[in-house]
Amino acid sequence: MKKFLMFSMPIYAILFLSGCTAKLTDPEIDFEPPAYVEQMPSREDNKDFTSVGSIFGQGDNPLFSDHKAMHVNDIVTVVISESMQSSNSGSKQMSESDAQNLGGGAFTSAGTNSAVDSVVGKLNGIANLGFGASSTSEYQGQGSAKKDASFTTTVSARIVKVLQNGNYFISGTREILIDNQKQIIQIGGVIRPYDIDQGNRISSSQMSEAKILYKTQGDVERATQQGWGTKIIQSVWPF
């Protein structure tokens, strides 16, 4: 018995810890660049000017040009306007009925021997038994869900990398602290330079691999979250 307990305790401990960690972790977003962003080399600027033109049209910041972000560390304003609407409903109904009947066997005789007839009668009294069984199973369930959410704000993001095909990988963070309540907004993704308007703005809907995070930290968050003890109980409670 002691050997069994010594052998089973580590197994129970592993299952308990795995159950605790399965639901205690908060959802997170990884803002690391996508794999193809890392694999694609950066665009190299050609510094050799072969044509001689006006002095007002050369350099990194020519006089007669727009002010759209074009280089690494340039700033672009991302207009986040996300709305989600979903509605679904479903119902399911199942019914099953099963019946089984098993009759007993009967013995017969030729009727020429009274002793045999007597034995056959006794056998029929024992063997001629019937068996019957029936079962019924029913299930009915239905559910519905509806979600309507919207989020609108602006965040300034920095061009982290100019890809070889000319697209930009951008990343930006904004933190606001008001009355000990901290709001964090983080964004990252790939954009095309052609989608940046003349005001150096781009919509979040035009971002590829877009990742948007919005969360709050402070007393309100702590008051609305479950304690770690409750989370542990719920993570291992099987019912």
C-alpha cells in the first residue's frame, strides 16, 4: 500500500498542477513579428543619386513632398475602428427506443411413450421461459448567443521594419493613467504604404496580421476578477 501511494502521489501532483495551470493563465497576445516578417530581408535604401535635379527634391525629407511615413522609426497614426456582431442559435433533439424479446424453447415428443412425455413436460416447465427488455432515451437542448461590441480609438505606431516588397511592419503602444486606473493599448501588424492617406493615417482594417490589445489595470480590474483560490478550485473541480 505504501509503495502504491509513493508511486501514485507524483502522478496526482502532476495532474493537479496541470489542471491548475490550464485555466489560471490570462489570455495574452504575442506582439512578435510574424515569421515571414523576420524571414524577409529589410529594404536597403540606395544612397547613390545618379540624377541631378533640384535641391528641393532630394534627401530623406524633400521640401515638396507629402509627410507620409516612409522609413524605419517614422510614425504613422493608426485609426482603430473595430466592431463585432455575431448571433447564433442552435437546438438539438434526440430520441431512442429499444425493445428486446427472447422466448423460451419448447420440447416435443412423439407421444408414444408416457415416460418420455412426462420428462418433456417437466423440461418445458423449466426451459419455456421468456425474457423481455426495453429502454428509452431522450435528449433535448437548445442555446443561443449574441454579441455586439465596438472599439474606436487612435494609436501612433512606429515603423519597425521596411520589408523588401515595400510593406511596413509597425508596432505601437499607448498607456494612460487616470485616477490610478491604467489603460494600455497596443497594436502591431503589416501595412502597405499605399494605404496611408495624406494625413499620415491608416485604418486598422487595412492592416495584415493585425493584433490589438486593450486592457485596464487598477482597483476596478482587481474588484471584477476572481481570486486565485477560486480559480484553483474551478480549474480542478470536475463537475
